[in-house]
Amino acid sequence: MKKIISLVLVTALLTGCSNVNAEESSKAEIRTVGVQTVEANGYGDILTVSGNIVPTHTVKASFKIPGVLHNVTVSEGDIVTTGQTIASLDKVDYNIQVKGAEALKSTAQAQTSAAVAQREAATAQKNAAAIDIETAQLQLDTEIPTKIEQAKAQYDLTKASYDRVKVLYEQGVAAKSQFDEISAKLTVDENTYQQALDAKSIAESKIKAAQSQLNAAEAQISMTDAQVSASNAQIQASQAQLDAAKTNLNDTVLTSPISGVVLQKISEAGETVSAGYPIVAIGDINNVWAEIGVTDETVNRLTKGQMAQVYVYGLDEFVTGVIDEINSLADTTTRTFPVKIRINNTDGKLKPGMVCRAEIPMDNVESIFIPIDSVIHFAEGSAVFLLNEDNTVSKTSVTTGEITGDKIQIFSGLQSGDTIVIKGQFTLHDGDAVQVEQTEEETEITEEIQQTEEETEITEEIQQTEEMKESW
């Protein structure tokens, strides 16, 4: 009896195994895949871009004049303040220029002094001649005419008396002594009259001589005025030359135009440098920029004043910044638009050249995110396998976006409610038939059902065995 029961159980078990093998064989052509239904959810996009820390203000300090570099007093990394001496040129040539300009100015000043003295002498001569002219002219106008008239009247009167006495003397009426007396008086009056006439000629001659002296003095004054003007112009020119020489001498000392840190020491002592050639580069790092580059799809979503978190790898910490500049012209090499995020750096922890990562919160948008592994990259582009209602799959092209953790953003190709393959997709082809892998919850329920069914079958077999025992 026991052998019969055992045979029945073995037969039942073999039958069960045979059925299972048959089912597995029938399913060998159908691949099992894991799927997921996609949904568009609100997404707070965060733009993450790598960049570098740079100074907000960089100056390449240079001399205004050429020369031999005598000394550079700073080194890279030194902190400098506005007006601090950072370099100097050899001063020998510029000292010579100053002394030469001073000598030229002294010569011009001496020439001016001599010309001024000549002008003063000519002016005195002119004034004296003018006085002589005025005096002589006054004599001609008043004194001399009066004297001439008086002398002539006296001469005429005496001449008339002389003529009368002469006639009487010739007639023997007048005495010889009387004639001699009148003759002598006539001679005196005639001389007096002639002197009066000569005084007029002398005065006129004095006027002519004084006028000549006056003209010569005026010519001398004009000449000395020209000399004074020329020498004054030389003084001004030499003064300008002296000022330029002194300025050049002062410019042999180079001072820092800003307060900051020495970023680069470009020239060394002993080098001959041209005017404008940079000696050191100085950056203002009280405020710094995190300089990044963004794509053309992103640049118009950014605004000045927008907050950003900047992770600085060298410090292993985040700092807060504000978008300060957004360039409207893309970089010709990277084809990205430069964006500068201003960061306060009064503590000086941020150094130019540090590598950083900027994280900028963007607008909240509806977007689809799927597991990054579900996207397959083909030669023609990225794609996913979409599950159809008839349990076949279709290869669907998608456009991807940002990566967040193990998820990737889908810009186009999918919509909410689509079911995609997220497991087993790498062995699929377009149009393949698949069966959907059960979820853990579904697997647990199935296992519970199978266990219950197995227990029921065993119970039924036991009951059948008992019944067979009773019948036997």
C-alpha cells in the first residue's frame, strides 16, 4: 500500500515539473523587463556650472617713461595699498635732464634781466629827450619870441637914434662923443637882437636833437621789448622743460594704483622697459568674482542681482554671491556666455585662481525625470524603450537635460503617463515582445497565492490518500 501511495506522489510531482518546464519553454522567447510610468512634476531647476575665482579689478602697473628697471620691491602674493612704492627706475639720466632744464631757465632769466635793464635805460633816455623837447618848444612858443620882439624893438629904436645922430654929427651939430655913444649902443642892441634870433635856432636844433634821441630811445625800447618777450618765452619753455624733467624724475618711482594683492611679477631688476610695459599685475580681492560660462539656452534665464551659492573646492565650503555681470557676447572658443558672480572677500580667504562650482536656483518648471540608466545612447541620438499596450516595446528618441542624482531630465520625447523600460532595456530591439517583471509587492502576493495553492494541493492529496487507504 505504501508503495502505491509513493508512486502516486511521484507521478504527481513529475507531472507538475513537466508542466513547469513546458511553461518556461513557452516563455523563453519573451524577455522580462522592469517598467516605470513617468510623470511631469514641479522641478526647481538648479544650474550647476564650474568656474574660477578672479579679482573684480585687475591693474597692470607700468611706468610712464622708459628706462632701466632699478628695483622691484614687491613679490607675488604681497598685499599692497594705494600709493605704495612697488618699483623704481635708474634716475641718472633723468637727473641730468633736470639740471639741463634748470641751466636753460637760468640763461633765459639772465637774458630777460639784461633786456629789462636796456629797456629801462632806453625809457630814461626817451623821458629825458621828451623833457628837452618840451622845454625847447616852450621857449620857442613863449620866451624866445618875446625876447626877439624886445631886442628888435630896441634895435630899431637905437638904429633910428643912430641915424639921426649920425646926420647931426655929419652936419657938425652933434658932438663926436654923442655919436660914439649911440654907435656903441647900436652895436649892443644889434648883438642882443642877433642873440635872440640865434636862441630860436638853438632851441629848434635842441628840439631836433631831442627828437632824434626820442626816436632812438623808442626804437631801443621796441627792440628790448622784443628781447624781453623772447627771453620770457624762453623762460616759459625752459620752465615747461624743467617741469617735464622733474615729472619724469618723479615718474621713476612706480606706486600701486590700487589696494590689493600682487598677482604676477612680470619684470625683474636690470631689464630695460618701455613706457607702458607692465611691471606687476595687481588685483583688488576685497570683492572677487566667480567667473563661469553658461549656454545660450540658459543665459536669458539669468538676471543681475540673482543669488547664487558658490562651492570653493580649496576651502571645501559654500559662499554666497550675487550675479554681477552677464556678458551679451559669447566666448569665441567655448561658445558660452561669461557670467560673473560677485562675492564679498574682506577676510581674504578666496584667492584668484581657485576652482569653484556655482549653483544658481532657476525658475520652478514642470519637467519629467527618469532613471539615467533607462536612457540608451545610440549613434543617431538618445532613446528609451516605450511599453505599448500589447506588451511590445518601441524605441523612442528623447532630448535630455540636467542630471540630478541618478535621474536625468527629459525635454522632449515623453509625456506624463508613458510607461518606459527601466530594467533589461539594453538587450531589447524595437518591436520586441516583453513581459513585465512583477514589483516586490506583486511578487510577495504571488508567492503567498502559490504557497496557499501548494498547501491546498497537498491537503487534497493527503485526503485522497486517506480515502484510498479506507477503500483498500
